[in-house]
Amino acid sequence: MNDQTSTLDWNEDGVPISQRFDDPYYSLQDGLAETRHVFLGGNDLPARFVDGFHVSELGFGTGLNLLATWHAWRDSNVDGTLYFTSFEAFPLDIAEMRQALEAFPELAVLAGELLDALTPEGAQVKDLNFTLITGDARETLPAWREKADAWFLDGFSPAKNPELWEASLLSEVGAHTNPNGTFATYTAAGFVRRALSDAGFAVERITGFGRKRHMSVGSKPA
């Protein structure tokens, strides 16, 4: 979608691997099941959905998290609009996204709707208002004027992509979260949990997905 695209490898199962971070874009076991366990379940979705509910994420990647959330929104028959904002430094091009998402036929109809409407700034499709903010989130998130009801913290692993897990950035996540808002992330790294606690969240370590024993979730008191 712009000239700062990520360079990919594809493993034998068709999972995209970032050459820049040497990390897969989603679980090698089942990316959709991982998203549903970590990000939807971790934020108590779809139970919290209401008109105007706003999800934000660090790391748009292939768009899988957005599609899984939108799919849950549609299944919930919520009357209104889902707002979704992603912060992404290295956006994939549409052809790469389309190839990656072919692994999830359950999402094929929504993937087609999204990718056909996608621009470098996002997409407006029926009940979805999607904004894509490109660039370094350490610069773009502080300038963001909105707040989220739920955060998906989905950067590449803290060991390989430490920039998206810096305490100063996670503090901005807390500052850009509505009262009673939540976060979820696949990582249970102690320094990440401490930074999110310092950012104002009540943080818990719970059972992770697949081979990952633990993950982290939290809520921001009203």
C-alpha cells in the first residue's frame, strides 16, 4: 500500500514470515484460533460489543485480527458500526495480504470486502470504519486524538521487535484507553506486564494459546 512494504518469506504451510523480524505473522498452529483466543477472548469480545465500539491494535500485519473481529461483530448482529484503528510501520501490499488470508476460507467473503475497499488510510465498508495509521507507533500514537475500548497488542515478539513494547509506548496505550477499556496480548514477558501496570491497567497472566503457556490481559479502572 506504500513503498515501505515488508519483505516476506513463506514457510511450507504457507504462513508468512517477516524477513525484517524473523517472526511469523500469526501462529504456525492456527492463526485464526490464536486471534480468537488471545485478542477476542482476552478482551471479552464479542460480549462487550455495542454501536461505536472501538478496537485499536499495534501491528496490523495481514489484517487477520481485523477480519476475525469484524466476523464476530457480524455474527453478533450488533446494530451499528465497528471502529477499528491499526498502527503499522511496515504495511504489506494488498497482494501479500490476499495470499496470506487465503489460509482462512471462513473469512473469505469479508477479506474480499476489505481488500477491495482498502486504501493506504483504511477502509469504510458498511458496518466497519477502519483506519490504518502508518509509521512508527512511538510517534503516531501520541498524536492520535481518539481512545479505544479494547487494544490488541500484536507486534512481533518483544525479543525481535522491542520498539513496540517500550514502556513509553505502552504508557500511551493506557492514555488512549477509555475507562473500563481492556488490552490483550500473546506475550507474558514480565517487563511488558509491568509497563502495562504502570500505564494504569490491572494486569493478569492467563492461559495462552497452543504451545504458549501464558498470555497477558488487563483492564483500565473507570
